[in-house]
Amino acid sequence: MVNVKKLDIQYGFNFDNSYLKLPPIFHQKQKPTTVSNPNIVLFNDVFAASLGLNTDVVKKQGGQFLTGNLLMNGSEPIAQAYAGHQFGHFNILGDGRAILLGEHITPNKQRVDIQLKGAGRTPYSRSGDGRAALGPMLREYIMSEAMHALGIATTRSLAVATTGEPVYREAPYPGAVLTRIAASHIRVGTFQFAAATQNQQQLQALTDYTIHRHFPEVANTDNPPLELLKRVIDLQALLIAKWMHVGFIHGVMNTDNMSICGETIDYGPCAFMNSYHPETVFSSIDTNGRYSFGNQPNIAHWNLIRLAESLLPLIHESEEQSIAMVTACLQEFPNQFFAYWLADMRKKLGIFNQEDEDIKLAEDLLMHMQKNKSDFTNTFRALAQKSAESTALYQDAGFKNWLTLWKARLSRQNETFADSIVLMQSVNPAVIPRNHLVEEALDAAVSNNDMSPLHKLLSVLSNPYAALDHSSKYTQPPALLFDEQYKTFCGT
């Protein structure tokens, strides 16, 4: 392997790598594998500027750095170790094709991880080549930036760079590296890994580090590990509720894909739902629907139980008492999730105050949508645009009755109908990254070297709640046959 050299050009990166202070079992030093012809094909200018980077310099000369050929001063690349329950089965894992370059301190003193995905083999690669294909890297860029625009906590994408080398899957594809930015890459699976070592000092070190980095407010409480668990439970309840409000299906909610700090992470076989049905699945490997749209709250709860199990030795010296304490916390997750879900569902329906019947009103709408195979996004947006009568759903007598009840509900609050419309338009997106549009953009980029459809899609998705006159191309779902045949894969 060619020796990686330090790069002295002033990009604006400001590294301070605190994760390296953890016991060495949590990481291994690993330089990226060099590539033959690095070239940035997609760069997030606005985001780069917010990070305090010199965008012009990075875009012009950063291909070498953003593929791992060269390292910035202060970068100390590592691969992180973690474990995970994958479809319910426990495995010891780790970064198999991702390398953490280090932690960057932004101008507003925020600490973020800078990671390269597809940067070559690591000690955790097992039989993999450590590389990534262009299509999946572009896909994560689209999805993560769309989620950010939707106001949902997520990792971000800084850039995608091609390597000039093919990667071999079922066929050869252009190789690429994604630069991912995250509040951190500490996962539920990281705690599972620490617990699996059966070394309480190492588990304590990870817990202390996580609290210091993400939850410093709990450091001086009576039981910091228990308070950490409570914070993570709350963040996950909020995150999953947000997913459910835009029809997002993660597709592979393994514990190693669940961020401690409440960000959406690892966009593998993810997708957005068109026709509403709680059992919707697109992932090619989720044959039993474990990670279906409607099951996501249950899986988040299951994953949190695994986190609680990992923390048991630190919460109380008596295992019995420790179990009782975490059980009390975990039992609150369904209520916390439902409270977040209902609060935003009221907003989606233009409701400002609270009535007991709001739950039935929301659930009845979803029932009518499921019965009529209505588009999830467009149904809510039609309500926000006072155009529900123009939808196919309006032909259903049950929905007509629901509409009457909904309007009566809005009349029982101090705010005007116009106020409700403004509220609804602020939380019901007009556009989402619909699966057929994503595939169209990726095919053009990968097969025809044409990035224009992808750039146009990103532009449309950057302002999803705006009442713009979008072409029907970006607002209409595909034919039902498309979704019935559509499958996503774990390419990222």
C-alpha cells in the first residue's frame, strides 16, 4: 500500500480526537487504502461552510483527502469496534469499510465525527473488500440530506468522491467514498460490545465518555448511567415518531444502526412509503417484515432493552435492583413515543389544542388511507392545501364523513382555519425522496455519468415544506406496480 502522507493545505479542519482516549479495545488505528484517481462528484457547499471549512479549497483540491489518499494534520484515522443484534442475532462487528478520520471542532464549538465510508479494508472487514460503489454512496447523500431538510435528526453527507477504480459485487461498479458527518458514531452496539468484554472498567469508560460528550447534564446526578438510558430512550422515542410522520422506513434497525445521540444513521435499504400501509417493507433482506414501517416503534423499544441490558452492571450493584430500575424506564418508552407521535399528528391535522377524540380522528384517517391505498404524503398535503375533495380518497363515503368530523374538530379551537393551514403546511411535506425518483437519479449518475437529475432532485428536496409549484414529476407517486416490485439493498 502506498504510504499516506499528511496534507498541509488549510482546509479549515480542526481536529481534536477524544475517542482515542478510550481503551484500545474500542478502536484500531487504520489508514485508508489509497485509490488511483480521486475525484469529487458531489459536494455539500452550504453544509461545509457551516462546519467552518474553506469550501473553495476543499472542492478544488480535497479529492485526495476525501478518499483517504492524503491526511489532514490532526487526523488520526481509526476503525471503531462495536457489536450488534442483526435481525435479532448477536454478532461482534466493527467498521468493515468505514474509517473515522477524527473529530472536527466547528466554529460554534460543536464536536462532530468525520468518517469515510468505502475507504478500504479494516481489521473488522471480515471477508469484505472495504470498498463501496458509487450508487449506494450517492443514495445515502440524497437520503440523509432529505431527512435533514425534513427536520429529522440525522447524520449528514459532506461529499461523494469517485476512486477511479471498480468495485465488484454482482457486477463491476464505479468505486466511491462518502464523507459522513455525525455527532458521533457511538451506537447501542458499541455498548453491547463493551458489555460483551465482561470488563466493567471498559464499560464504565465508554459510559463516562458518552455522558461527557453527549449528555454532560447527567454527569452529576445520583445515577448517571440510569440517566443516560433515560435520555437515549427519550431521543429514540422522538426520532421514531418523526420517521413515522413522513413515511420513512429505515429497513435495517439492527442495534449497530441505532445511534446513542438520536441521529438517523446508516442509510442502507431505507425507503419512503407511498401508498399507506403499516406493513410496508422494501428491504430485500427483511423477508419477515421485522423492520416494516409500522413495527419501527416496537423494534426501537427492543433495541433499547438491549442497551439497558448492557448498562445493568453500572446502574446498581444488585442485578435484581438494576433490572427493576431499567424496567421502570423502559416501560415508559411506548408512552413517550405515543406522546410525540400524537403531538405531531395533531400538527399534521392542523390541531392546536387537545381533545380525547384526537387519537381516534388520526387513527381513522390512517384506516381510510390504508383501505384506499392512498398516498401518505399527498393525502396530508391535500388537507393542508384545502384540496382533499380532489383526491381519489374523497370518493370513499367513510372518508367524506371523516372530513366532516375533522372540520368540526378544527372549529372547536380558537385558531382560525387559515391558522390550521399554515401549521399543516409547516409539517406536511410537499415532496419526499420518492423511490422511483431516487432510482432514476442514481441510474443517470452511475450508468450515464449524468449528475443533472440528481442535482435537480436534491434542489427540490432541500425545501420540502415550501408551497412551491413543483412539477408533478416530484409530487406524484409511481404506479402501484412499481412499489410492489421495488426492493432496496444494504449497499451502504
